Amino acid sequence: LLHHIISCQCTDKSTCVHMLLLRSNRKALNMKFSCLVIWAGTLFLNPVTADCNITSQTVTCEESGKNLSDIPTTPFQNITKLSLKNNKITLKDRDKQILRSFINLTELYLNENVITELYNNSFCNLSKLVILDISNNSISTVHKAAFAGLNQLSVLNLSCNKITQLDSDVFTSLKSLTVLNLQYNFLKYFHIKSSFKLIKIVLAGNPWTCSCDLLDLQLWLNASNVTMENENTTTCTFPNTREKFSVKTAAIHTADCKIEKPSLENTSTFATTSSALLSDPTPNNITGNNATRVELPLLGKSWTFLAGVLGFVLSTTLLIFTAVKCPTWYRYLISYSHRRLEENDSEMFEQEFSADMNSSPTGSGTNNEEPIVIFEKIPAFVPDEDGFIEDKYID
């Protein structure tokens, strides 16, 4: 600064110093503004980044309890463990797009978030995922292909949600699944296929209804080598006669379930409450003061009754129609009972008429000359194209 002052050609030294200070302040402001623009652009392009720890074999990203509404992006594509519990993640389309980039992910924790629905292909690109924890959310619906692509998934935790029904096809793609946790949901029935292989299953805390709809689950629990955790607390809630009985040992009459058994393999919805009543002879089925049991119709005979009613209605209608139309048909039949006119009929008529005229007596006062009757030969009748005439129009 002193060097510039000495070399300054200004006559007033104070004015020269002021000009030099303004120039230096302007340069400093320009530099600060440039840095501010660069920092703002970085935040815009990469709004949330994950805090990850890198070791020789794993990349662990811990983003729990940060009030996040979206899954954060990260420059590390080889993440093996990602924890996002206790946030506000909904697992929408943008979250699914970000998850698809974590192709090396083996553990994913999304518990204690606000997920309400698991859509198809939510984790389709995570082929190496082994552990998936989605507990303590508000999940009420799980689509059939929600877990498609998770070929290596071994542990699935869906506990503490609001799931009311589950299709057995949801888990068909999980060939490596060994542990399934479904406790503390709202499941009453669970149709499961016999080919489903597990080592451990947790079903406690659900309002199980021990009727025909739960029969296939009970048979699978007893036939397979699966271990049901908390078996003593996994009990029936309905009906009252089987309350507090374990779902694995509760008495379900298989004879009453034969009607609906063929549809248990492929159905994805709950049966009506009538199926439960068929196998549940409890006091709830008693009505009236005289304690008479409600007679429920067998579902298998309804189609025969309907067929009988339809046959009766059709036959009655046919008989009435026949009775009404029979006189009309008879008149038409009689009107067409005729013989065809022949060509020699006119000659026969002439001969008969001549004989009658000759045999008739003549008066005394009449002329001796006999009257001469001349007949002209009527030309033969030429029929129409069809060769028939309508007799009922001939006098």
C-alpha cells in the first residue's frame, strides 16, 4: 500500500489512499460472492448426503433420527449397510429410484418411519439384500410383487404395522427367506402354501380367528419344521370357545372345511363370516328365547336349487305358449289339407251336368224343341309357380 502511495501521481495523498482501499474491498466482496454461489449450488445439486463409515470390507451409513423425509443420496455406491430408522420416509417413487443405485446393499433398516404401503418392485434392484427391517411403520397394504428381486433375502421384519391381510404369493419370490416376523399386526387369517420354507416365524399379537380359513396355516405349522416363536402367546381371539388356545393346536373341524378347502390355495381375500359359523357351533349361533340353533344352508346345494327353479319356469312357460298357439296351428293345418286340381275335372263336370238336364221332365205346354245348352270348354287351369292355390279363398 505504501509503495502505491509513493508511486501515486495524485497531488492529494489522502485521496489516493482512499481510492486504493475501495479497490481492495471490491475484490474481497467479489471473492466472497463467488464462494457463496459455489456453496449454494452444491447444496442444490446434493441437498442431503449420508454420513458413512468406510472400512476394509463394509460401507456403513447411519442416518437414524435425523427427521429425513427422503432417502439421502451418497457418493458411495458400494454401501453394504444403510440405517434410516426413526425418520419420516414414505418410500415413494423418488426413494425407490435412490435405493436402486445401492446394488451392493446387504442390510436395510427402515423401521420407525411413516411408510403406509409397499408397492410392487419397491426393492427390485437389491439382489444382494439379506436383512430388511420395515417394522414400526403404518403399513396396511402389501402388494404381491412388493419384494420382487430380493433373491438373497433371509430375514424380513414386518412387525408392528397395520397389515390386515397377506397373500401367500407375496413371499413366493423369496426363495432364501428363513425368518419372517409378522407379530403385532391385524391379521385374522393367513393363507400359506405348503411349499413355503422357513426356519422361524413370529405370529404373536394378531387377532387370529381359528376357523376354516386358518386351517392351512395350522396344517403347515404342524407339518413343517418351522419354529413358531412365542407359541404360548400366539393364541386364538375368536371364537370365544377357542380363546387362549394356541393357533397351532386349536381344534378346527376339518370335515366342516371340505367345502371351502379347494379355494384356500389360490384365494387372496378373506372368506365371509359364514364359513366361520359353519365350523363354529358356539353360543353365538343360538338365537331366540327357546335356544334354537340357526340352520345354515349348505353352499354346495345352492346351484342345484337354482337349476331346478329355472327348469320349472322354462317348462311352465313352454306349456302355456303351446296351449295358446295350438288352436291357431290347427286352423292353419286344416286349411292346407286339400288336393290339387287336375285337368280333366272340367270334362267330368260337363258330363254330369248334361245327364242331369236330360233326365229332368218337360212341361206339356212347352215347345217340343229341346233347349240346346252350349258349354264352352274351360281352358285347363295353369297353376302358379309353386303349383298350389289357397283353398280357403274359394267359395
